[in-house]
Amino acid sequence: MMAENSRSRMQRRQEKKTKKTKKGKLSKWNWKKILIIMSIIGAVLFAGVIGLFAYYVSGAPSLQASALSDPLSSKIYDRNGELIVDLGTQKRTKIEYDQIPKILEDAVIATEDARFYKHFGIDFRRIGAAVWANITDGFGAQGASTITQQVVKNAFLEREKTVKRKVQEQWLAIKLEQDYSKEEILTMYLNKIHYGNSTYGVAKAAEVYFGKTNLDDLTLPEAALLAGIPQLPNVFDPLKNPENAERRKNIVLDLMVQHEKITEAEAAAAKEVKVEDMVVEDYATNIPYSDFLERVIQEVKAELGEDVDIYQDGLQIYTTLDIKAQEQVEFLLSNSEDNPINGLYPDDELQTGISVLDTKTGEILAIGGGRNAKQGIGADFNHAIQGSSHPGSTMKPLLDYGPLIENTRASTYYQINDEKYNYTMGDKREIKNYDLQHSGWQTMRYHIYRSRNVPALKALQEVGIDKAGQFINKLGIPTPENGILESDAIGGGNIYLNPLQMAGAYAAFGNEGFYNEPYAVRKVIYPNDKEVDFRPEPKVAMSDYTAYMITDMLKDVLGPGGTGTNANIPGLPIAGKTGTTNDDKDSWFAGYTTNFTIAVWTGYSETEKTIEGKGKQIPTAMFRHVMQHISEGVETADFVKPASVVEIAVEKGSNPAKLPSEYTPDDQIIHELFVKGHEPKDTSEKFDQLDPVQDLSAEYRESENAVELKWNYEENEEQEIKFEIRAGVENSEMHVVTNTENTNVLVTKIEPGQKYVFEVTAIGANDNRSEPVTVRIEIPEEEEEPGDILDDLPGGDGDGGDGDGDGQGDGDGQGDGNGDGNGDEPVDGDGGDGGDDGDGDIGGGITDLLN
């Protein structure tokens, strides 16, 4: 057993030794194989990279001398394809190297490329240093590209951040360094670089920002600011963003100290000079239509990204600009003595913003940013597209009545009670109309063109805030972060709009319910012929019946009794809405035809002042002058009623709406619009003919010389009934002698020997009538001369007698008893005959009614 165990131990040792030897050989073999494979892969990858780099380099553009100093201009065209501005030729002044002061050169090199005079076009050390500088000194402290690389990138390459572009940039930088001196390359850079505000080159930048035409006059802080702007021209714009510019200037000064261009003391002194004190703000630009072009630049950047430089990327930008409309807008915002609107402004601070759109497409035709504005793209606040204001009553069709029709299919006749009413949210205060009055039950149409506040709130409450919010969202109006309030029903809550948003929303009403997001750029073409279409797709915002019914009501706003009559243009079918906020701080008008939509705002941009005098008329006046001008020579069709809408005659005052009956008077019939299938079916009975009286009889009372009329009539529970009594001698004219609520009456002063005709008609509270019922009676002759004869009735021959009555009875008669009986109408009361006991006559021969 021990031997067996011993062999086992020996065997085990031998086995271990053998395994160890095999493992060592295997490991040695694996490492060799792996190294070989990795070498092969590395060689293939290296060859591939070299090949790819060679491929990219072979496709690099050639160095063209003209492009090295001149920016690759972007051209902007109007809606007809006519060139309106070449941004590459605007605000640019070339210089030579000997015009560059040492302080400016030091600032630029310290900031952009500290080893500029030591590298050959690319600087690997600079790449690492840039990374470290951005970590230690903050983002933007130092760029990674050399000045040479920036020159070729701006001159020849697209803005896309790709490996291909970076390889070509480095290759061209090396070639540029071989063909040109450092001084020439630096001059190219300073002549070509963009400084914001459509300004190219350091010489023009010095003139625009500091008013200096000689670079030798630049101070250290000015040179530092000019060296810092090109990294991010919009961010470091000293006119728009002075705080950012201040920080950037100080970073440049620190870099100049770091690279021993200036001392700490010089930097400290330069930092004491504030940017606001350095720049001038009265530089005039020669770029036309700057308010419109500001929107163009916004859209290009939003669609193509911030890396695209519209000022020097050689883009062809085709816009929607209508020169005729734009020039009219600019004229009406100018201080020209011929401007018909100037007299409406109470002071120079009151501002106006206006946007003009194509109703069918949403194309922006013109933009007016404000009065007395600084010249230049983005040089001043653009009230047409920037900021926002309370919309006032222009919000009512958008948030209240439009959603109500869309969701409930309410008609233009829909009845809403304008009464004392309170908000149900917040402090639940009373909502008041502008005239502090209430108009009671009226149609939706009336409430819109009279701009009543209480019905607008009721409309919003009926449809609900959620659905109303969804409605305006489809019109390009976002829901406010803090939600929609009930006060937004009249434009005084959380919703704020600018004229461009307002015009876009209203255009949908004139475009059969389709919303087009307003746009100023149709397409952009790159230098390589790549084309980008900017036109948005139209979206269904509402039903065609909603759009048409709102439009039809808004047409009345410009008619008699409406709030927008000042905007009316005879012969032009226009719909629109006025809007004024509380305390008259904002005034609006938004209106449209089938061709054009215009929204105008007037107010104070920086104060809470109220608009005084005729200032509130400015929006309607501006609208009228612009719309009339751009509509000249253009056929303007009326709005077409869609098949989903029917026009129905309804009886005025019926609630809910009812059809008129054959007895409804013409002046009680109005025509309103209904969604097809939701028109009224019931016919009004308000003016229906009443039943005639029954059992009419006439009895002669000889002792009283009078005729008693009696009749029967079934009681009417719906309305009070009165009876009209007409009388006359047969074959002569009939006259109304009295009205009574009773069913009998005594007629006096009857002339013996005559044939009388009496007629009784039932009359309702709504002035509806029955057929008259007639009775005839012949009065017997008397031998003695009659004393009480109905002489006043045509055909009577009585002379009135010598009555001695004193007329002091309790009746209505006011006579003195001395009448001569020669009256020519049966309405002459004489106080009764001489023998009367004072009952008094009612209207020419009608005595007191029998009880």
C-alpha cells in the first residue's frame, strides 16, 4: 500500500512538471501570435487612416486669394427673387498690416494664438494648452484652432463639425503658411473676421463700436474688447450684452498679462474702464429692412444651428419679404411729416409693433419693430417679434368664442346674459364691462362686436379652460407656465403675445381653420448647392365652421356700432377685433382679409404709463393704412361660407333660437349662422294670430242714448289680452275709440237714425292680433232733437246741443259741458252731455267701461 502511495506521489509530481512545461510553451506561443495579429491590425488601421486622410486632403478646396481677405458673402432675396442685401459687402473696411497697432496685435495673438509666430499652421502644444486653459480659467479662455486655421475655415470650409472638415482645415492651414507670411495671414484674419452686428473686419468694428476710424487711436481696453468679440460675436456683443462683453474683455487682459504683453498695473487700469462707457450707440447702418432681417437670422439659426454663420458662410437665403408692404410699414413708423399717423402719438415714448402676413400661407410680408428705432439688425428692441403684452379683448375670439363654437357648435345667435357677474377663481371679484353697464340677454354676435366682458368670461367657463387651452395651442399660442386664468378670457391674465403671434393666430380664422406657423425664410441654398426648405406644413387648428362663423361676426366689429369702425375700408371685406387692456396700457387691433393678416400693438415698452389722447386709435389707423396700401390692385375675394354652415332666419329674442312664424313682424326677424344639423327646428308662437272674440253683441240703450257691446273670450295664460274697439257709421271710415281689458263697453253719444258698425279685435302683449269681429246696429229715429249724438264719428250730423253738464264726474272727460257738437274727430271729449251725472266720456263717445 505504501509503494502504491509512493508511486502516486511520484506520478503526481511528474504530471505537475509536465503540465507546467506545456503551459509555459502555450503562453509563449499565444503572446507571439497576439503581437503579430495586433501589428497586422495596427498596420491596416494606420494605412486606412492615412488613406482616409489622403482622401479628405484630396477633396480639400484650393486656396483662392480673393476668398482669403473677403468674407464669403450671404445673399438675401425677397419673395420675388430680387436681391435685397449682400451681407458680405456690408460694413467692411480693409486694412494693411502696417495699419495694425501693436497693442491690437498683442491682444489678438495673446487671445487667439500665443504661438502664432512659432508654429507652421497647426499647433499641437496649443491644443493641449487650450484644454488646460478652459479648465483653469473658464470656458472660452483660449481656443484650440490657430489663427491660420481660422482663416482657412472661415474662407473655404463648411461649418459642420466632422473629421473631414478638421483634416482639411489643418491641411489648408499648412499650405497657407507655405504660401503667405505671418503678417499677411494676421491681416487676412483681422480683415475677414466677424464682429457681430453685420460688421466684418477690425477697422469697421472699431468704427461701429467706438466711433474711431483710425486704429492707432484704440486704447488698451478697446483693443482687448475687439480681440475678445470674434470668439462668440452674439454672446459678446457690447451693444446687446455689455455684461458678457465686460467679462470677455477682462479675460483678454489677463491673457495679455500671462503672455507678458502688458503689466498687471496696465491690466488693472484697463479693467476700470467699463464697456458701457466705451461704446457709441448712434452708428447708422446702411442695411435695409433690418426689422425683417432680424427675423430671417432667427429662423436660419433655429433651423440650421448656431454653427452656421449667416454673415460669412456664403448662403443664399430666399425670404418672404414684400417690399411694398415693408416700406409702407417703415414709413408709418417714421417721423416723416407726411406720415398720417404721427399726430396720434401723445409723446415720443409710445411704441408700436406690427406684423403683416399672407393669410393663406403664413408668410411674413413685413415687420415693423418700433418707432425711432436704432438702425441695424438687432440694434434695438423689435416689438413685433420680441417680448409680449397682454392681448386685451383680441383674446376673446381665440380663447372664448372660438373654442365655444368648436366644442359645442354654438350658433352666432347663441344667447348669453350680460349681467352682474363675478369670477369664480382667485379673489372672485366682479368682472365689469368697459361702460360699467349690462345689456342683458343678447346674441354671441352682439357681445363680440360690442366687446362685452361678462359674456366672454361665461363663454370660457362654459367650454372649460382645458379645451380652450387646447384650442389656442393649435394656433401657436403656448399655455402659460402658471396656467390659464379666467381673466385671460378678456386678455388680462397669464397670456402675453406679440404681434407676430397674434397675426399667426388670427390668420387661421381667415384660412378656413388651417394654421400656418409664420415664417420669413422659404429656403436656404449652401455654396455646395445643398438646399434646405423652411416652409412649415399647414395644420388643422379648427373646423371650417368655427373659422367662418368667427369671421362673420368679426366683420361686424368694423361695422356700425362696432368697436373697430376706424379700421374699416369701404369695399374691402375685413374681419378684425380691437383690444384694450385695463388702465389703457396696451392697445391692439388684429384683422384680416382673404389675402392679408395684420396685427398691431401700441403701448409703452419700459413703463406702466397709460395711453393718453388719441393713442388708442393708432392700431386701427395703422391697420387701415397698411391694408389699404397693400390691397391696391389686388383682387380681394370675400370669405366663402362652407357647406358645414347654414344661414337661418330666427325670431329675435327667442331663447333658445326659434324659427319665425308667418305672423312674426319683419323687424323681429334676424339672420344668423348655425352649424349644419344644429339649426333650430321649433317655430315661435310669440306672434301667432290670437283667437277672435266670441258672441259679440250690440244693444241700444235708448234712455242713455248709448250702445252696449258685449263679448266672450277664453282666458290666455301665456300673455295678457286687451281688446281694441273700433267704431264708425256704416259705409264710412272706422276709428279706434278705446282699448280695454274687459269684455264689455258702453258707447255713448249715439245719433238716432244711423247705422253703426262696431269691431272688436283681441291684442296680445307681443302685439299679435286676432281677426276682428264685427257687429252692426241700426239706431231708431227720435222725434225730439238728440242731445247726445256721436257727432264726432264720420257721417254724423249732430250739432252737439246746449248741454249744461258741469263735467265734474269721475270719468276721463275734461270738458265743461258747453261743447257745440261740431268736432271733426271722435276723440274730442266734452265732459258728457248736459244731463250726465259726471261719468265722463273716454275718447269721443266712449263712456266708462262697465264693471
